[in-house]
Amino acid sequence: MTKRKSVLRFLPLTAMLLFLAGCGEDRLTALDPYGPAAQWIYDNMILSLYVMALVVIAVFTLFFIAVVKFRRKPGDDEIPKQVEGSKALEVTWTVIPILLLIILAVPTVQGTYFFAEEPPSVGASGEGEEEDVQPEEIIIDVTAHQYWWQFDYPEGFTAGNEVYIPTGEKVWFNLTAGDVMHSFWVPALGGKLDNVPGIESMVWLQADEPGVYYGKCAELCGPSHALMEFKVVALEQDEYDEWVAAMQEEEVLPEENTIEADGRQVFENQGCIGCHAVEGQGGAQGPTLTNFADRERIAGVFEFNDETLESWIRNPEEMKQDNNMPSYESLSDEDMEALIAYLNSLSVEEKMN
Amino acid sequence: MATAAATQTKNKSVLWDWLTTVDHKKLAVLYLIAGTLFFVKAGVMAVLIRIQLMTAENDLISGQVFNELITMHGTIMLFLAATPLLFGFMNFAIPLQIGARDVALPFINALGFWIFFFGGLLLSMSWFFGGGADAGWTAYVPLSTREFTGSGMDFYALGLQVSGFGTLISGINFIVTIINMRAPGMTMMRMPLFCWTGLIMSILIVVAFTPLAAGLALLMLDRLFMGQFFIPDYGGNAILWAHIFWIFGHPEVYILIMPAFGIISEVVPAFSRKRLFGYSAMVFAVILIAFLSFMVWVHHMFTIGIGPITNSVFALATMTIAVPTGIKIFNWLFTMWGGKITFNTAMLCASSFVPTFVLGGITGVMLSMAPVDYLYHDTYFVVAHFHYVIIGGIVFGLIAGLHYWYPKMFGHMLNETLGKITFWLLYIGFHLTFFIQHILGLIGMQRRIYTYMSGQGLETMNMVSTIGSFVMSAAIILLVVNIVYSAFTSERITVRDPWDARTLEWSTPTPIPEYNFAQIPQVRSLDPWFYEKVHGDGKMKPSEPLKDIHMPNGSILPFLMALGLFIWGFGMVMINMDVPTVVTGIVIAVGFIMTFGTMVLHSKEDHGYYIPLERVKKIEKEVG
């Protein structure tokens, strides 16, 4: 794969695409792949572009010659020779496209199976039992909701809207949906697969470098479909292990008589905890907030700061139409301040350090 | 046609004449008018969509309204704009091209038009009752079920059901016409390619619209009567709908592109002054494409998680479609090759179709590679791809056909200068709008999003795309201006054949008498009119003596029958509205009785009437 890529790099079409890759946002654009799945897709897209370039060159050349050369001159009333057709030509433009298609057909079938690879435990026993799961193999259950993402880890904890994975190994995502169809897409890491309610399907991704990758919902799922983004946070293996351990720790309540403690009280009194769990304690109608302060974005898309957080809590419908969170418009400023302070204290990354 | 109709409609108003007409030429005009209205409506929606996407995090249009716009834009463009516009040309040209006096079933022809029209109207009513349909034109469940979407989807299910029924019976009518009504000597392999593609399109309609009707019925049962076909919580299956929809949806694409292929295959030979290169290969390719179009639907569902075996099989099947399509492209090129090409507006549109369609075709092949499609699927790459095929193929085909047949239909030409400006504006605007969308898809812009976040590198290209859509709008406005301007300023055409063309419709006098051909012509070759001009005396040989001509009676019943279906459909939608059950029941009953009552009325035999020989002679003298 890498060998072919290095050859192709010198060719103009690739150069053009690399130039275009500069247009897109790093770790979002698929033209700058960060893992083997995205790399495979990119390489084969380039392959198909070369094959298709042959077709385009042939057709455009013939077209422009015909258009320039065979114009009728004014006053020319001669009737051109009425040609019925040509068997030889018909055979030519039937056989050559077939050959070109075979070049594309081989990697197509190979790739279909490459992406369909199942986790070793599932492949071995058909139905993967809990005990069979090898410790190093990661299968994350992904449930898509209107309009947020729930990531359940094999260790038993849950993350919302931002999924952490280790670098350099395949991570499997077991996709389903809680309401309507969604689609799980991380362009810089690989292809997409739909989250279909009532059905589970498996896709793998691998990030070769640590970093934060953009993820999006790619299937129309309602008015706020555009705002259903998520992030994939890739950590080095040892950092990832620490993160997993930190996520599993028992809940530490804020010290008494601090603003965070007041916030926690608001969190319970207002019923936030009924939908948003912290450290596994609480409901699951909304994203879990265990590591809320580590988030890149509020509600998947909005800039992370106290003002946005406040307007989100006061009127979520205004910011993300049709979402399921009730508004807390009448919350007193005092309570709001405490609540925000509490939410900002919910960091797992801090525990790791 | 005015003279002949005068005796029949002496005391009737113009409006009544058009409401009751069964003449294929008048129905063609009705189809064109209705199609244009829907086209403009959906076009305005497209511009609104582009304005909303012009800048990042734009809040001009809310997500809900945006979803209504994209859904109605797609649904209207495919079902209520492209289909009737193509039907308009088919209605006009096919009977003339095969040397017939009308279609086989003129009553059904009128009925098909009115049912389609009222179905479209029913769908459009949604705007006045809580907003348009909003689950995408594919209406994927469970989003399109009652739990997640409002009454717009009820109008979608019922409106498409009714209008699809109209399209279906029109399709049947075309099949019967093309098989039975050909003039003596007009063998299948002498038919113009437009008739061939019309025939294949109609067969596709019959086979593809039936699963759509079944699917819509199931969706309606789910939405109105608490059915459980598609709702996972009750044991329904969400993927089932996707299958049913795409078993219809993929052939639908070919239903639309086929007649456009046909128009190109008429215009290119006419203005290259050369017969179509490889006619039999073209016919073979059309049949093959139609056949293959039924075995590739899963390529719309590669990412739904259906497994590597299915994906591989359907990927390979999809690739094979490229072969017959390539055959067509090269045959068009070689029709121009060695010809004497005149570049008027019609030919500009028809010839530029070739490179544009190739660009849509190659992205089609790229999309067929299932694992790479995991990237393209549901992104702007796909949006760019199907607009290249639909605008680059169907819209350019339609505009070529409009300029080509306009003198025959309306007795005057469209202004060429305005026409050429229209073409260049449309051509440049189109590429500006859609080429860049390929790249937008690859750098991470998914489909059907009402906005995108700033800082994701998507701003510039979206702005370019929106500017392109303004240029395209200017072109369409200019086209409408041209139609009005030409109506007042263009010279009347009295010659039969202003283009020096090749097929039978150009052998009729202009304006065409109600009965088309005083004597049904004897066809001696492919391109019969060209053949007689070169090898004969420049006139078609008659295949029958001049005699009384049998014509069908006009009737208001098709209009009433369709109106009944509209009322029935509206009543069905009312089930989900906040109105008393009794009222709903009455509306449904009125519509039902109206439709079936008119059917009973129509069961009385109607033998039509005869235009006496003297009248025919008189008319022929006038127009000749």
C-alpha cells in the first residue's frame, strides 16, 4: 500500500489532491488520512481517478475534435456520408471499458472484506461471549440518539459525545440507534456505517496518531441533523489505559461548603441527574457527564465556555432544534453559577495527572 | 388544429376545451405547463437551500424548514417536474414519430395527466397544513413515521400515491401506443430512438412504480392506522423500507434519463445532418441499461450494514452499467464525427450533454466501488454526482428538446440569441455550483445539513457553489423571458420542417391538424422523412386513401375522476388532523364516490366522432 502511494505521489493528479487536502480542515478531511482504513479508501479513490482519467481524456479529445472540425460552414448544403455504424468500433468501446472495470473490481471486492473484518473473538465463536473477549480487544457499543452519541465501553462505563480510543490498534464499534437512523462517520479515520434502530452492525477504525478527530452523523435524522457531531480522541496506549482506569473510579463528591457542592445540589434538585449520569450514577436519557469538563465542545458542536453552557441550559431548543433536553429558563443566577462550577469540575483528565 | 376543433367546441370556452381535451398535442402542452410550474417552485427551494448554506452557522432558515425544503425540492423535481416535462415531449412527439393520429388510449392519457396533476397538488397542500414533508425524498423510516414527523409526511405518502398512479397509467398508455399504433412499415428497428427510450421508460415505470405504490401503502398504514411494518419497537424493520424504496428508486433514475437519452439521440443527428451512429447498438444498450437498473438498488445502501457478500455482488453489478452507457456516449460522439454540425441552442445543449454526462458517469463508477463509497455515501460528493446526471443529463436534454420541438408545437421559434445566452449561463452556473461539491464531500461535508460549523474549512467552496446557483437561476429566468418574448416577436412558421430534420413529426404541416396525418404515411426506412427527401419526392407516401377520420370525443370525466382522488387523498390525511371523525369520513366518501361514480358514467360506450372527408380536404388545403 505504502509503496504504491509513494509512486503515485509524483504524479500530477495526486499532487492536485494533496493541494486540495490543504483546503480541508486537518483531522476532518478524508484527503489527509490518519489511519489504515482511511488510507485504503484514499488510495483506491486515487486509483479510480487514474482509471477514470483515461475515459475522460478519450471522450473529451474526441468531443473537442468533433466540435471544432465538423462544423457546418455557411452555405454548405452537402449531405455528409450517412454512416450506419461500425462493428469494430462497437467492440472496442465495449471491451476496453470492461478491462478498465476489472482493474477497479478486484480492489472493490478485496476492500469490502477488508472493512468487514470482525473482532477476533466474534469471528472465532460466532456470538462473542463476555468471557471470550481478549483483554486487548476493544469493542465499543455506539448508540446514536437524536442528537447525541452514547459510547458504552466493555469495562462497563459510558462516555457521551466524545469517544476515546488508543492509537495504533483497531477499535471496533458496534453500532445501533435509539430512535431513528443515524450514520457514524469519522472522515479522517475511515468510512461510515449507519446506526439502524433494532439492528447492530460492526465497523472498525484505527488512528495512527494521537489527536482529536471530527466525527459526524451522515444520515438525515431530524431538524438538528447538522449539529450531531462527535469527537474521536486518540490517546497513546498508556494514557488510554489511565483514562479507562480514571473513568471507572468511584464518584468523588465535591467537598462540602464549596460552590461545586452547591452545584451538585442543584444538579440533583433540578433533576439533571435523572437524565445525565455522573460516574455511572443517574439516568441515561442524555449524555453522561462524568468527564464533562474534558469535552472539546458543548452538545457536540458549540464552543466550550461558561456563557454557551448557560444559554444551553436555559434554552437548549433555541440552540439545537427538536432536541430532548427540557429548558431551565427560570434557574436563578446563583444556582446557575454553582451548577456551571460543578460541571466544570467533572474532569477525568485531571484525575489522570 | 384550431380549425378542426372549432366545429366541436364552437360554443365552448377555451378553458372548457383544455379541461376536456384528449388530444395528445394539447395534453403535451398541459404537461409542459404543469411541469414548468413545479420546476420553478422546486427551483426556488433550491436557491433558498443554497442561500442558507452560503455562510457558516447561518440561521436564516431553521433545521426544520430546511428539511422541508430539501425533501420537497427532491420529491417535486423528480416526480412532479422532470417526469411531466419528459411526458410532455413524449406525448407530443411519440405519436407523430410513429405516424399515429393519437395515442392508443386518449381518455387514459388525459386521466393520467389529471391524476398526476392533482397528486402533485395534494403533496403541495402540505405547506398550508403544518409544513412540507421533512424526512428527505427517500423518507427513511423510522424518521418518516408518525412519532418523528408531522402531517407533511402524510401528504407525501398520499400525494405520491395518487400522482404515481397517474404516472403508472400514462406509462401503460405509452407501451400500448408504441406497440400497436405504428404506421405501416414502421418496424421496431425503424423507430426513432426517442420512441425506443420512451418505450423502455414506460416499461420501467410499470415495473418500478408498483413497488413504490406498495411501499407507500405500507407507510400510509403505519402513519394513519398504527401499522407496524417499519417501526423497530413493534418488531418492524427499518431496512425493509430502504429496500422497497430503492427497488423503485434506482430504476426511477433511469426512468428519467431514458427519454433524455432519446432527445439527445434525436437532436444530435438532426443538427449533424447524419444518421445516428450504431442505431442497433444504441437500442441494445438502452435495453441492457434498463434490465441492469433493476439489479443494482443496494448500491444506495452500501453503508446500511448489509454484509460484504451482498455489497460485493451489487458493486460489481453496478459497474457493469458503465459498459452500455459508454456505448451510448461513443455512438453520440461518432454521430457528430464526420457530420456537418450546426450549433444552435438545441445542439449546444445536446452536444454539451456528452462531456457533462461523462463526468456524472465516472463519479458513478467511483461510487460503485463499495468500500470507497463508505467515504462518498451521504456526502456532497453524492449530491454533486446525481446533479451532474440529472441536470447535466435531464435538464440539458429537456432544454435541447424544448428548442428543437418548439416550432412544431407552438408555430414559432425561440429567440436564438437569448437561447445561446441561456445555455452558456446555465452551463457555467451548473459547473460552478456542482463541481466544487465533489470536493466539499471529500473534505467532510455530509448531505442534508442545514448548516455547518465555522472553522471546518467548508466556507469558501460553499460560497462559490451558491454563486453558481445564482448564475443558474439567471439562466432559467432568461429562458422564461425568452418564451414570453418569442411569443410576441417571433415570426410564425408555416413550413413543415424548419430544421431540415429526419423523423416523421417534421413531415406534418405546421400547425399540426387535430388528426396529425390526413393519410397515415407508409414508412420505408429509418429516418423516414430524411429518406423521402433524399430518395423520394420530398413527401411521405400515403398508406391509405383519403377518407373520413375517426377521432375520440373530449371528456370532462378524467378531470373529475382525478379531482375525486385528490379529495379522497385529502380526506385520508385528515385522519391525522385535529378534525371530527365524521367530517373526515364525509370527505373520504365524497372523493371515493366521485372517482368511482365517474367510472360508472364512463362505462357508457363512447364511439367518438368522424371528421368528414370534405373537412379534411379543406383543412389540408389551408395548412398545405
